[in-house]
Amino acid sequence: MHDLVVVGAGPYGLSIAAHAAAAGLDVRVLGRPMSAWRDHMPPGMFLKSEPWASNLSEPAGTATLAAYCAGRGLRAEHGSPLPIGTFTAYGLWFADRLPLPVEDRAVTAVRPWADGFRVETGDDLPPLPARCVALAAGVLPFASVPAPLASLPPGLVSHSSDHGDLSGFAGTDVAVIGAGQAALETAVLLAEAGARPTVVARAPALNWNTTPQPLRRGVRAVLSAPFRAPHSGLGTGWSSWAWSELPWAVRHLPAGVRAHVAATALGPAGAWWLRERFDGTVPVRLGHRLARAEATPDGRVRIEVVTPEGRDVVAAAHVIAATGFVPDLRRLRLLDPAPRDRLRTVRGTRAPALDGGFESSWPGLFFAGLLTAPVFGPAMRFVHGVSFTARALTRGVERRIGAGHGPRAPRVPAPGRAPARVAARARRSAVARAVE
């Protein structure tokens, strides 16, 4: 029985695997490496976070985004937006450096079994037995589509995360719902691909992030605002710094406060570098709240909205909901109902209650990423949260194994894993070269 099976091979899953392996745990990691970034983000997107705040985590601290870029003549500089393709290739490079293979296997079920779990996959290989499981499923299972759009036929409505390519919308009227970076950047990319997008948002105005201050500020700048705008992995300002650097402290706030912070902190805003491409290119309808939507006889969409002046109608051939992700255990279908329906949750949310080691109320079941934001705060919505998560979760697994299972048996590689590891690394290297 393995000490830990990590489900998911995005930034959180890969970082957890790196720390768990370094701690001597017998760990397996399952999932398509960087799948959300490779398959669900169209060409032309850029990373909104600063490169120095977007590192995956391993104990030595040397496998950074800057190290990857420096070895390839690429830029990873503060204040310079980084292409999503470069970040994706970095993640694949990180996966290739792990001391264990990332097994590109789709997990179909995680079930309680014996003194742990059984992890089932959609292939002909036997299930994996594990003392502990870390679910790092990413954000895709939690895509949120507003209720008025939910009854539309699938061909007329989609979520922004459904699209790895927007070129198919050329010549098409598309309504993009939302006012955050996903909505604004999707609209720009649609326009640049030859579509006719319109942004529809309930917000009365669009918010834009300001150009980041230099990391090293002069004496005059420091003296003028020494305690007003410290840099952090989630932006400038003391609140951003607290959410970024003190997730362990956030966990000790009242549940209602944590839930509110997770849902509202660092609200919708466009990146500073996108505004020039957006203004004058994409029409915007602000103060428009969705009331209902229906398919018309000619195969289009008719959206009724409520405005400050009354009611209006937006017509389009397709609607893209760039309306974010909501942590909800019910959406995690790969988790067996026995634990899923019995887990304690954070009051006011459908997210699991967790201890300081990211362990849920079901012994041995750990969570990472978006589902943990109502416990540890907004950092868990970003790549910046991987370092804290990987370290704390690994310690939590070690405690669970020590408390519940006694001494571990010596680690013995599964038969045939070495060739699989070599093959997996070769495939990831080929993909990384292609992305670059």
C-alpha cells in the first residue's frame, strides 16, 4: 500500500509530489501534467501573476520559473507579462525533474478501502491502494455558470475554461459574461481572432490593476509609503500581503470571515497590460444583470438583462460565461459519496473543513487548491499558494501515517515503473519543446 497517491498533476499536485518524495514517502502522482494550462487556455494568453510569484515548489528551491527561463533565453521579469505557453512548458520541465514519474492516467474514483483508499483509473491497470490521498483536482470541476444560462443547449453556452482555441468563433457574435481577467482577456482574444465579442457585466464599472511598482524602490518612494504597499505574491498592499504570506493564520479566523474573504478578496479586475488592447476594441455593457436566456428559432441566444434603466436584450450566436469557479465538494464526482457526503465543511460553504496539514475530517483524505481557499484564504486560488500547501500537506501525511499506520514498509518500486518513467519523461520533454 502506497503512503500517498496524489490525484492531479497541475502546479499543486506536482509540488506536493516533489515534497512528499523528498520526505521519503512512497508516493504516486496521477494525471495529465499541466492539463488545465495545456488544454483549456487559448494561445495568446498571458500569466496575470508576476513570474517571481508563480514558482512551483520543491524542497531545494532551485526549480524556479526564472531558472527555467534563464536556461532558454526567455524573460521572466517583474512587470513583464509571461506567455501562458512558457509557464506551461515550465510546469512540464518541473514534472520531468521529479524523482518519480507523473503517470498520465485519468482517475475515475477514490473509494475508502481497508485501512486507506483505493484509487481507480480509466484504464486496464489495477486500482492503487493508498494510506493517504491528496486531491489536487484543480479548478475545472468547479466552473461556475450563472443560473439563467444553465438551461441553454450546450452548443450555445460554454465556460471560458472550456476553450483551448478561440479561432472557431471567427465571424461570430459572442456575449462574454463577466468583468474579471478571464472575461476581458477572452474578449480581446476573440476580437483578435475575428469574432465580434461584447462584454456583459453586472458591475457598474471595470476595474484595472495598476502597473506594478518596481521590486526595488528608491528611498523617496519607500519613505513616502513604507507601510502602505508592500509587495507580495498576490499583489501590493497589506491585505494582499496577509493573504499571501499568512495562510496558516487565516485558518484561525472565524469561519464566516474566512468564507467571505475567500469569496471576495482580490475581486474581478483586468491586468494592466491588457487595457490598451481592450479599450476601443470590445464593446461593454455594464450594470447588466442576467435575468433569463433562451435559444431562438434561428439557433441564436436571446439574453434578457436588468439594467438601472429597466430591461434590455442582448443577442448573440454564443455565450461564454467567464464567471469563475466556486469550491463545491458536490462537483468532485471522482470522490466516493461515502466520504464526500460525510465530510465536515466550512460553515456557509460547500468546501471541506481542514486541519493545519490540509487533512479533512475523513482520516487520510487531503485536499489542495481551490477547495481549500475557505480555510487558508485567497492564496489557494493562485499558483503562489503551492509552496505553503506542499510543505504543510506533506507534514500532515507524515503525521497521519505515523499516528494511524505504524512504521512504513521499505519502499519497493512497482514492477515496470522504471521504463514507464523514462517513456513519460520523453513524452513530456517532447511536449515542452513543442510549447516553447
